[in-house]
Amino acid sequence: MRNFLTTKEFADKIGMKPASIRVFLCRHGSYHGIKPIGRMPNGWLIWPKNAPEKFFELGRIREPEIFERTQNAINHIGERK
């Protein structure tokens, strides 16, 4: 079993898009205080296995369901246009 997450896996667990995490990391040097632990041979970032738990402990988003409901509402509005 691996002891890391890819950016996509991390993003999926916290209800974000991988690109949002990469942009925030580039601009701020970490993702809300969480730093990648390295890179894979193909250049992909790898994150600590407990990164999602750290993210929620920091209180950035209380529950992934809240983000998912908000994202679904935004998507629904976009579909009406």
C-alpha cells in the first residue's frame, strides 16, 4: 500500500480540482499549509497520505459534502444558460 496521494487523489478527497491545488501551491508555496512530499519519476506531485485529514483539521472546508452541494448548484445554474 502506498504512503502518499497524487494531486488528483488529494483533490478528490477534499472536493477540489487538481489544477486549483497546483495553482495555489505555486502561488503560496503550500496548499493551506500542506506541502507535497516530493515528485514521482513522471514529475507528478505526491502528497502525504494524511493530507486530506490535515486539510479538514485546519478548518478550510468543514465537510466535502458542503463543497459538493455548492459545486452541484453552480453546475446546475450553468446548465440553464
